[in-house]
Amino acid sequence: MPNTTLKQIEEKLIFAERLAKLINDSFTKEEFLSAYEKVVQLVLALKEQNKKEIESFRKEYEEAKQMYDHQRIINDLSKKLDSYLAETTALVRSRIDTIRDGKDGEDGKDADEDAIAEKVKQSIKIPTIEEIENDLPKLGDRIRDGLELLQGDNRLNKNAIKGLEEMEKNFDEKLSRIPRGRMGMRKVPIVKRYNLSSQTDGSTKTFSLPVDTTDVLGVWSSQFPITYNPLTDWTFAGRTLTLTGEVEAPATGQTLWCLIETLFYS
């Protein structure tokens, strides 16, 4: 037999051996289906994990957005209060300057301090509850949720209203320099902020005010509804401020304060 024919037969045998080995090493149908099922399960697991990650990201985004809205509201309210305090301070200063030119006791008559205090009080424009409510965006639950998200030092502080304590101090100093007669002490009505935060515990709804409190002009808190409506959300009698059933008791750590009219001894 020629060498060429033998070589061709040898090459065909080698090809047949390689083909048989390839068939023996390949996947069976059952093995292929099993492997494919595992791939599908892995894809489904990754899809579910991605869904959870997207939902978590969306939740964090909404919380961050609420925090931004809350901070913007607080900044707007702070600016309005700053403007109101500046106007009030200027009015008080001008009124006191007009009565400071008298001579102390020269004619032997007492200065009419009650009338002076009443004029000063009438010149101070205190915003009504309705005016303050109209200035706040009607965000409802979003304001409440935003405030509840604040933690630690980020909570609304009792000193958040800039300039109120300084105005109170300046007002007291001006009153102390009013000319007086020789008939002794007088009680002059003044407006001041009174902090009730130390009395909040999540259940208390009645709060004690200073002995000489004559009226409550407004009540505010860092807890929803922030601005409390008179008679509807709170009442005042004697020297006690009472929150009604329309609102919840402020939780421990929440800020609660009111604007009161009290008697100042001069």
C-alpha cells in the first residue's frame, strides 16, 4: 500500500479520536440545564438586590429633601423675627427717648408710669397667630417629620430666635432710666419670652408661669404644630398655661416657649 494512503488513514484515525474525546468531555443535556438554572437564579438574586438598593436610596433622598425644606423654613422664620425685633426695638427706643427729658421730681408729682408703659405697649406691634401661620408654608406632615428627624445638637434650640434676649435686656435698662417721683415702687407691664422646655416630658400639658403673668400672647414649640392656636390649642388662667386635647404633650427634649405679658417692678 502506498505511503500516501497509509498517511491519510492515520490522519482520519487521529481526527476520530479527537472527536470522540470532545464528545466525552462535553455537557450532557441535564448538566447544561442545571448550569443554566443556576445562572438564572443568580440573575434574579442580583435583580432583587438592586431593587432593594434603589428603594433605600430613594428613602434617603426623601429624608434629605425633607431636612432641606425644614432648614429653609426655619431660616425664613428667623429672618422675619429678626425684622420684627429690629422694628420693635426702634419703637421702644423712640418712645423712651421722648419721655426721658423730664426733670426728676422737680414739681413734686409722680411720673405717670402706668400711662407711659401703656403707650409703649401700644406702640409695639406683636404679630398675630394668623400672621405667623400665613408666613409658614403649608407643609403639614412634612414639617413634623423633618423636625422629628433632627438629632442631638441639630434640634431646634431655645435660643434660636436671634436678638430676643438682647431686646428684653435693653428694654429693662430703658425702663430703669425713666424719671420717677418719690412715692415708691410701681408695677409696669412688659412683654417677655418665657421658656417652658424644662417642664416637657411627653405627658405634661399644664405649665406654671411667673407669679406676675397677666396674659399669654402666643405659644410656640419645635414639635408639631409649631405655632399653637389660642383657645383651640391652649388656654391661660391664673398663672397656668394648659394645652388642650387638640395637641399632644411635648416630648422630652422638645422646645416649648411662650410670649407673656408680666409686671415689672420699678
